[in-house]
Amino acid sequence: MNKDNLRIGLLTCIWKRHNLTNIVLNYYKKLQNDLMKSNIELELVAVGSEKDVSKKLSLMNNFDYVEAPNTPLGSKWNAGCLKMQEKQVDATVIVGSDDLLNKEIFLLYKECLLGSALYIGFTQLYFYELQSGKILLWKGYNDGRNVKTIGLGRCIHKSYLEMLNWKLWSDNIDCGLDKNMTERLSTKSYFIENLDKHLRFKCESNPFFPLDIKTDLNMWSYSQIKNLSENIEFDEDGFISNIYTDNVYNSLIKLRKRLLSCN
């Protein structure tokens, strides 16, 4: 790993929600340029299933594009992992097409990876309900899994990807992807032998703001998540613009008005 130029892959899969997806991908396009100042080369890969529609959306935002069927999802995500193999990344970060990670998170990845970390993740995250403007700090699982990382923002070292032949998931699954990844990694002795190189971080009281944007097209609704665990809810009040720039905030507000006008 070259200390002067760390290459981190950002992998996402896209399906519908084109307006929101464009906001998210465009954010990472701009972040890609910004991170170069910190000697982080961000490789962007999107896997889509809508042919020209998802391809155009990806390419216009500097994402390399892979076409794959939307189901099974395991196979779709793995298609993106195999693309990362071609790019010879030092590590790969997993995000959804409605997920944002702020710059400080990537600086954290760099510090941890240069310090020999192999697996980095978060045990908490923020949810943003676009239509209402409410934000929820979800404080983790309350059923004994509170030390386990969420899927959003997991950063996986290339040695673990190589260990699984660049397939983090079982090809045939359509749900439970976070758990499936963990189970596949846990079957390998190298993963177990290096548990001391697995780092977990809370968002609370830290400058880390992994954000999952909720609309009316999600596997889990905002209200369902709100009832799953201990959480803190608050109004946006500058949160988005302070963390993710005025441009992202203004784009989300325009999208909110459009969604509300359709209801």
C-alpha cells in the first residue's frame, strides 16, 4: 500500500429513484476530486439494471458502470466487486444509492488502513426522511448485535476480498446481505485471526455522519426503523448543508417539493 496514494473503491448498486440517485452520485463525483488533496484516489463503481438509463446516470457522474440483473442482489453486488478487482483498489467501501458518507469518514478510512486495519465499520448511522425533513440518529441494534457494524460504510481491505475471490456475497441471495457478508468472511480463518484489526466506530460525539436518505421507495421505512432501537430524532436545521454542502441540501429540497407535489 502506497502511503502517498491510497486507492479506495466506492461501490454502489442502483435501481429506480433516478433523481435521488443522481444527487448521491454527483456528491461522490465532487468528493472524488476533493479527496485527491488528501492523497486518496476514490474509484467509483455503480452496478445498474436499467441499461441506458442507469448507465447514463453513472457515467455522467464519473462512475464506472456495470450492467447486471437486479435479482438476485448478491450476484448484482458481486459484479461490482469484480470490477473493483480490475481497479486494484486497496479497499472497497459499500454504500447504497441513497447513502452519503462525509469526507471525514474517508480520512478515517485512510488513517485506519495505513495503520493496518482490515475491516472498518460503524455501529450507528443517521436516517433522513426526505418528505418530513426529520433526521434520526439510530444508535444501533438493541438485541445483542450492538457491537456489529451496519452495512452502510463498511470498508473491506483487499486481502479479505481476495480471500473470497472478490465475491463478498453469496450469488443467489436477495435479502440479508449485511449478515451474509459477515457470515462468509467469518468462515475464513484469516478473518478470525485478525479480529484485532477490525475497527468499529460510533457516530455519536464523532465527526462521522453516514446518512441513509429515506423516500417512499425503500425496503425499510423511516417509521419502521424508528421503532427498532434507541434513537434520537431532530429536525434538519442546517444539518445537511453543514455536513454535505449547500448544493446537496438544495438538491434534496427540490426533490422533496417534487415528491410532495405528487402526493
